[in-house]
Amino acid sequence: MSIIVRFPPKKVTPVSNTCLAEVGVFAAPDYAALCNHVADLIAALIQSKPDAVLGLATGATPLGVYAALARRHREEGLDFSRVTSFNLDEYYPMSPRSLRSYRQFMAMNLFDYVNCQHWSVPDGRPTSIAQIAMTCRDYEQAIHDAGGLDLQLLGVGRTGHMGFNEPGSSLHSRTRLVTLAPVTRQDAALGFGGIENVPTQAITMGVGTIMEARQIVMMASGSAKSEIVHRVLTDEISDQLPASFMRLHENAVLCVDEAAGRMIL
């Protein structure tokens, strides 16, 4: 049975109780139920606001969500024709044609299967520092011009990063070029055929960009994420744990399966 709780449960003593009372935690029994719930949230938004602006994430965790959304488009007619989407990040340097690019990831796992024509991923093509800065400013402006993000979907990395905002990322940071932590690169090594092939940098939406979304949905799945989930909800809110900033948002929910939530439920 799926449950919704308000954090923190009695058995957890947080280091800082700042805004913890505002954190909603949805716990699902397994990954499939977790993904269906998050897909429900996104589908409900699109149905109530057909021109919704989504912020989407990559990685293994949201794959089931994208499969569920594609299925609802195919079988139930969920209409993405007026939806606009902005992805969180992209490796740098990275050709958009590379099968390892997040642009190809989103095409192969969602956008090839739904009728969304307006979707963007940061441009990871190699260029000058000045051009990167302009590209990042243009990405921020495009989000603003679209009316801002209605819903931002997030995962959480083992370093506590959201997007590629690694420890040290300011609450007020914007879309920019960042250096990836060794742990983050190691987690990506399998998909690149070895850590030596994983880029050392990426372009990511900033924490400040993410926090301006009207709704934040953070996902975590599997026992390997249980410790970082616990820390995100109980450690002091800090730039050393960027995902903890979601506790400052007025409309944020952490959605976990039983394995990822075992230390907090």
C-alpha cells in the first residue's frame, strides 16, 4: 500500500528542523508504484494545464515515469502538444547526436513516443567559455519566456546533488558549467564504458533555477539511495548537500520506494 507522510517521523531526530514540517514524503511499495504515482502527478498537471512547462531529469530513476507517460499518451490520449519541457542538464563536451547525450536519452525514452514538439536540453557542444556563458543565459531566458517551470522532476545523487549541482552549489546559482564530483562520474562509468570516458564537466540548471519551479518532485529508488535520502531530510540545510535545499520550497514532495525510504519510514 502506498502512503503519504509528513516528515519527520518520530524515530528520526533531525539536525535542523528548518521547514521540515513542510516536507511531504510519498512512499510506494516498489519502483513500479513509485513511477506510476509520479506519472499521475505529471499527467494531472498536463490535464489541468495543457500548456504546462515541465523540468525533466535523466538517469535510471525516472525511466519508469517516462514509460508510464508514453503509455498514457498511446492508450489514454494524454496530450503533450502544448507542453514545453526543459531538461536539467547535459554533459560537457557532448554532441547532441551522441548516444550518450542526454538529448538522445530523452528522445529514446520519452519524446519519440509522445506528441511534444517543444523540448530543450542544454547545449553541450564544445565552444568557448564566453559562448557557454551566453548559452546558459539563453537557457534561463527561455525558461522565463515560457512562463517558468510548473513542475520540476528531480533525482538525488549520492553526493546529494540535484541536477549536476554538486556540493558547494549556492542556493542562488543559475544555469552554468560545473565540474563533476568523482563519485558522480563513477556512477556514470558503466554507461560510458569506463570512468576515463565520462566527461569531467556538465551544464546544469542552477539550484536557484530549480527552486523557482512552482512544484518540485524529487524521486529516489533502491537501497543504495536510502542513506542520502535520510541525509537530505535530516542533515542541516546546506550548500554541501544541495538536495537539502528542496526543504525550503513551499510545494515539494519526496517520492521514494520502500527500499530508498527504509531509514526514514
